[in-house]
Amino acid sequence: MSSKTRDGAVLPKSLEPLRRSKEGVKNASLAAAYELLTEAGLSGVSVDEVSRRSGVAKTTIYRYWPTRSALLLEACMQFAPRLQAPNTGTLRGDLTAIALTMAQRLQNSRWSSALPSVIDAAERDAEIAELQSRQHAGMMSAFGAIAARAQERGELDDSYDASELTAAIAGPLFYRRWFSRQTLDEAFVRGVVERALSSRKNNAGPRARDSVPSKSGTKK
């Protein structure tokens, strides 16, 4: 049997220690680590607390993961939500879809509450920095797929850097979630997309400028 977190991640249901397989022991430890991280941030995760919550002995946890950071890295790789690239057929549609998904997760996902503590710890812990780097790579991969399809359709120049799209969309959303702490409503999110498209058009080559679809779906 299994249960789900608020993020939709499937977590294994605890079993009696003597009945657990190796896989069951590892899954219980990973699930406990991820639950603690999303409940209290990085400072709320300790091997002692993971052991208490999962029912797995500390010596067993250390047998599989030599450090707390290694445990967290694998837990997040298994349970943290992944950003998927939509395919609506237009650059505007794809950016709107992914931006709305990001905004929803930033407001409702426990992972978004834990992420600032991960970013902070990444400044001093190489293993946590690896976790943060992998999370960033996952986001870049989604935007990269959107950019690649837009280039195939002629909506972006072949030389366009997908990281510019990532910054133009993610930057305002992250700022509003963690700094100004204002609501990420749909009107704001759609405005972010329109400003990103406008900036891209102003800096694009002739081929891309001529192929930017308007809101009505016709090319300008």
C-alpha cells in the first residue's frame, strides 16, 4: 500500500521493520526524509528524525547513505515534482501552460516552501549544491524543449538561448513567491508570458520576428 504527499508524490506505507525488504527499507527512509524536508525545510531533516519516522535504524540508513545530504539528494530525485514541457503547438501556448503550472506549484506545493532552504545550504554544502543543480537542470530541460520546438516552427532564432526564456518566466514568479509574497494569480502569470514574448520579439532576428503568433493565433 502507498500514500501521497500534497505534491502528488507516491510514498510507501510503513511496514513492520522485520518484514521489510531492502527496497522497502530504502523507500521508507527516502519517503521520511522527503516528508521532513517539505514539512520543515532542510533544518528539520536529521538522520535521527528520519530513523524515528521511518522505523529504520540509523546504522541501516548510514549503510545506504553516508551523509544526510546524500539521503536528501536521492529522496528529492525520487519524490520531488518534475516540470514537464507542454506541447500546445505555439510558443505562447507552451510558455503560458508551463508558467501557470509553475505558479500553481509555487503556491500549493510543500516543495516550494523547502526550496529556499535548499538554495541557501547549496552555498556551503557540495552535495546539496548538486541537488539544487539537478533541480535547476530539470527546469532548464523543460524550457529547452519548448525553445527547440519554437525554433523548428520558426518562432525563435536558431541561436536563441533557452536560459533567457527560463529567466524571463521563472524570475518574476520566484520573486513574487519568495520576496514580495504576492498572489501568483492568472492575470499576473499571463502578463509575465506576454512581457517575455515582447522582449524576445524586440531582440529577435527578422525570421523570428515575422513568425511570432498574436493572441488570436495569427502570425505578426
